[in-house]
Amino acid sequence: MACGLKAVKSLNDLKLDFPALAQSVNGRMVAYLDSAASAQKPKCVIDAMTSVMTDHYANVHRGIYTFSSKTSVAFEDSRRKVARFLNAKSDEEIVFTRNSTEAINLVASGIGQSLKAGDEIILTELEHHANIVPWYFLKEQKGVVLRVVPMKVDRSLDMSAFEKLLSSKTKFVAVTQMSNALGTIVPVADIVRKAHAVGAKVLVDGSQAVVHLDVDVQEIGCDFYVFTGHKLYGPTGIGVLYGRTDALNELPPYQGGGEMIDKVSFEKITFKEPPARFEAGTPAIVEAIGLGAAIDYLGGLDTEAIHEHEQMLLREAESRFVVVSGVTVFSTAPERAAILSFSIDKVHPHDVASVFDQLGIAVRAGNHCAQPAMKTLGVQATVRASFAFYNTMDDVERLMEGVYKVKKLFL
Ligand SMILES: *Cc1c(COP(=O)(O)O)cnc(C)c1O
């Protein structure tokens, strides 16, 4: 059946929509607790992608023949689905990119062209490397100054420090809405209001937030918002840059090539309006359609119920973890979602993850592309269990089994 058209199911049945979750690993049904790195795909997304390629595949926007017009319609439908999903004002505010990383690079390189030495960009300690490195390039190329908002002891963002960093020198603020390393939720609407008051633009990195929160870009008020398809139950190779119409209009082209131009001669080239201006070359057609299918799939679920379910799993896991001696939980911000970052005394996170793997439990161990956050935590790495709506209490039990196994083996 197509995504989003199925009968409403009980939460415990949702796992059945994801073929990979029925696989076994080392003799046990997989307990997949690494959705923050990449989520599993429902069958209807896989089917939607197969269907484009088997039923009417062609390049988009060019052909006058049936295959091409059908594929173009499906591709542009996906843009409309993304626009509705984020509550953008129009489809033209949605640019397809390869992932969040490319979306942030697109904005940083465009914004960078109008910045000069001494201009300031504010980031936070909670950022993923994808929202640090592109801005660091501007520090190297332009001499802009990067200011960093610290986290507080409870691992929430220090909003009063943010306010102190804001000044007339602040030209841009790039901030995550939810930390992938800790699960901390950041009050982005508040940040946007304060940044706009000093004339700075704001990019919100929604890579994690779109999965676990209700996102409304108009309510947040940000100039730019990015997310990545593969964490939202869609395929890899497709990401989204939302830009408010005026903000996108002010941005110069990123990559040059076909599809983004108006007229080309060797003397002068003119460009299309956004979003086409930022979509040089043949786009990720099948992947964009897959992302649209993932959004349809989510549209068929009770969003409030699935977010509550994720919170329940997180709280349940946390309450069990904190009573186990030798376990340190790093995810402690009052506002947090879906992510449990922890360590087990004297055991390297990689060893924890490999013991878990022997039990068929998939968790991530490492710095989670967030070395500044790790530095503040005073560690090199953590173990991270992340929850999606398809996880169940059984997965929480498995997590506990893993913890006790590690303790037995190492302590
Ligand atoms: C995963 C992630 C990114 C990068 O996503 P890509 O798909 O690798 O581009 C950026 N920011 C956050 C918060 C993330 O979780």
C-alpha cells in the first residue's frame, strides 16, 4: 500500500512496517537503537522508490514525454509535501540538497560572500560538526569571528550567555534545535527573536528536531532551516534547505550548472529564481520522491502519540540507568528527546558497543560528530542509544541486558 494510506495501527505494530527491524543479528532480533545516526525505512518508502524506477523513470523538468512528466510531477509533489511538513509559506521556499551538511554549506558560502573581517557568527557547543566546519571556513577565508554559546552544567544551552554574545557585530546565528549527542532541545524561536533584534539572520539545524518535535518554520521565525532525509525515515542522498523567500532571494548561487540558469552565453549568464537557482544539475530524483513518501507515512501516524511514545521510552530507559552503579548518564537537560548518551565506568564506549552488538543491540559509540560537546563533558566519546517511534519497551529491556552484560564482563 502507498505511504500514509494505511489504517491506523497500534504503536507496537509500527515495527512491522520496517523490514530491516525483523532481521536478526547474532541470533537475536535486532534492537535498533541508532536512529539518530540514520533511521530505518518503512516498506512503503522502499516501494515508492522502486516504483519510480520500474513504472515511469526519466529525468525531471526536461522531457515532454509521459515518463518525464510523471516523474517531474512526483518530484515536485515531494517539494510540496516538505513545504507542508515544515509549514513553509510556499513550495518555492524548499530547496533540495544532498543532506543537511550540503544545505548548511550552501547557506554559509552564500552568506560568507557578504561578510567581512570582524563580523561575528554565533554557534553553540551543542553543534554537530556539519554546523561548525562550514562557518570555520569563513573564519579562515574572511576573518569572521566565531562566538560560541556554552552549555550549562545540566547540558541545556546557556541562554544568558547567548544574550551577552549578541551585539551589532553579530551577523549570523547558526544553531541546532536538538543536539544529536545529548538530545538537548534548544529554544530556537527565542534565539531567532533575539538575533533578529540585532539584525542577525538565523539558520536552524533541524536534523534531529524534525524527527521528534512538531516543527513550524513560521512559528520559529528562522531565515533558514535544514534537515536530512535519511534520519526522517527517508533515503540517503536527499536533504532540505528551507529559506524564507526574502532570505533565499538574497543568497547568491552555490554550484553552477544545468537547471539553475536562465540564459547562458560566454559573455553573460543569468540565473533562475529560487529554489531552482540552488539546484544545479540532475537532482536526486528517486530519493526526493522517497522523502515525500516518508512524509506521507508520518502523516498517517498520530504525531502526538508517537512523540509521547518516544519520550516514554527515553524516560523509562533513563530511570533504569540512573540506579545502576558505574553508569553515567550525560543526557540531563530539562528539555530533551529521544537520545540517551551514557558511559560505563572504566569501559571504553567502543567495547560497550561491541558487547551490545553480540547481543543484537545496535548503539553508537564515539564523539557523535560533536567534539566540542564531548570536550565540555570531559570525555572523548560516549555510548548513545537513540529511540524512534518503532522502538518498544522490549528494546529498553535489551539495553538493560547489555548494560548488565558489560558490567559482568568488565567490572
Ligand atoms: C546528522 C546530523 C547532521 C548532518 O546530517 P547529514 O545527513 O550527515 O548531512 C547535522 N546536524 C545534526 C544535528 C545531525 O544530527
